[in-house]
Amino acid sequence: MSRVVILSGGVGGAKLVAGFAELLAPEELTVIVNTGDDFTHWGLRIAPDLDTVMYTLAGLAHSEQGWGLEGDRFTALAMVERYGGPSWFRLGDRDLATHLVRSEALRAGATLTAVTARLCAALGVGQRLLPMCDEPRRTVFDTTTHGALSFQEYFVRHRFQPVLRSIRFEGAQEPTEAVLAALAEAQLVVFAPSNPYVSIDPIVTLRGVREVLERRRVVAVSPIVRGAALKGAAAKMMLELGEDPSAAAVARRYRGLVDLLVVEEGDGFAADELGVQVHETSTIMRTLADKRRLAAEVLERGEDQCG
Ligand code: FO1
């Protein structure tokens, strides 16, 4: 039974996960991680959001970037580049070991859930990290200038500049049994301040997830601060998909799923017609103390109404 189950994707999500890891015993925290960003590159299965959360909880994550390993070197990347191979996606030498071991385990028949547990155990990560699916479920961006792009081609190779027509998910529709069980048993479910379209939606649109969440206490943290995404492409995506990049728009997207939305001071809005409560606080997480404080506020607000 996990006290808190947090849905996370991207760098912003991992920050709040770090905050909860400061507050809770490892066995009290489960992270359900988006795998829509995953792709095969250099013949290896890359799972960026799983690695970002795992490295963060292991204390190994690159402190500024949030992704990749602190102090990693890129000698393999330089050699790939010398051979004329693709170097737009920067894979560090030690990061490569994760992709090699994961890819070999998957080829040998392990599930992504099992190999994630193995990697976490090896790095001393006590929290449970659950990929949303064991089979691939790709996020695909339909753009006006480059046609259909995978997440990493859109986000990294083209620096999320192509104009979006639509976003869709291809592949698996089923969450893992472990994901459904974790959600069903959670005392509190948290949507981390991740991109609603490409980190949270891939998880909540899986078969059966919405139904389970409707019976849970769910608190979300808005990733949009004063109309601009702190990290990544959320505000640009929202504009191109016809939504105003605001906390109210995030509340509309989460309608019926979320009981409380935690927003940045000053981003509050009249929420009664949306059936969601709004709590204003400082949501910008620069230091570990910021992350811990925000997690504590979410926990307190979450358990308040537990009743
Ligand atoms: N993001 C970038 O903007 N540039 C990169 O070269 C890059 C490499 C990379 C390598 C491994 C990894 O786990 C993540 C990496 N990311 C990179 C971040 C990645 O695009 C993630 O998908 C984002 O953090 C959003 O989830």
C-alpha cells in the first residue's frame, strides 16, 4: 500500500518526486512514469522519463539539466559523431550503460517494469517506479512543417519549434496491473507539475485509469506559471492546440479527475464551475527545500479532505 502515488514525466515532475522522497519513507511512495517519450536510438531502448526519475532519486541526476547523469562524459557520442552517426540526442557514457543493460534485459524477455525494478535496486532507489505500460505507447506530434514526429524528434531534434496540429498516442492501450493496483490502493494520487499533454495524458488515457482515479483523492500541481511553462514546451503546445496557457486551462483538462489544483501565487481563478478546488502557493522549485515544502503542502492539502 503506497501512501502517495505520483504521476510524473519530464524534468518538472521529477523535482516534485524528489520533494516527496524527502518526506516519505521509500515504501510509502510510488511513481507512475510516462513512457510516451521512449524511443529506440542507436539500436537501444531509451526511456528518458524513467531514467530522469531514477537518477533523481538515486542522487545522480545532472543538477541543472535534470536529465542525464551529473559529471557524465560524452566520448562515445563524439565517436558516433566521427562516424557520421546521429548525435542530436546527447547520450553520456555512463547513461549509455543504463540503455545497454535495459535493452539487453528487454531483448531477453524481461518486462520494462521488471528491468526498472532491477536498475532501481542496483542504484539503491527504494521507491517503486512503475512504467505506465510494459509495451510501447508512443507520443506522436502531427506538425504543419515536419509531418508526424516522435517526441524526441519534436522536443530535442527540432527544439519543439514545429507548429503543432495535434498530438496522438500510438501502441499499447493497457496500463500494467501494477499501475492499476497502485492507483486503486493509493491514499493520495498526485499529478506532478508535468506537461498535461505529453506526460499526464499518456497515463490517464490508458484503459481503466480514469475510472480508478474517479474514486481516489487526486491533487495536481499546475506546470504553467503565469502563462508560461517553466520548463519545456507546455505553453507553446497549449497555444498551438487552441488553449490559453493558464492554470484554468490545466484545470479544464483535468476536469473530473482532480479534486484540487495547486497553482502559483496569483494564478488562481474562479473554479466552482469546474468542480475543482484551487490552492495558491509558491510552486517554483529551485532548491531541495522548495521541493520538500511544495510536496509537504500537497500532502497536507491532499490528506486534509481525505476525511
Ligand atoms: N533533452 C534535450 O533537450 N537534449 C538532449 O540531448 C537530451 C538527451 C537526453 C538523453 C537521455 C535522457 O534520459 C534524456 C535526454 N533529454 C534530452 C531529455 C529528454 O528529451 C526528455 O524526454 C525530456 O526531459 C522530457 O521528458
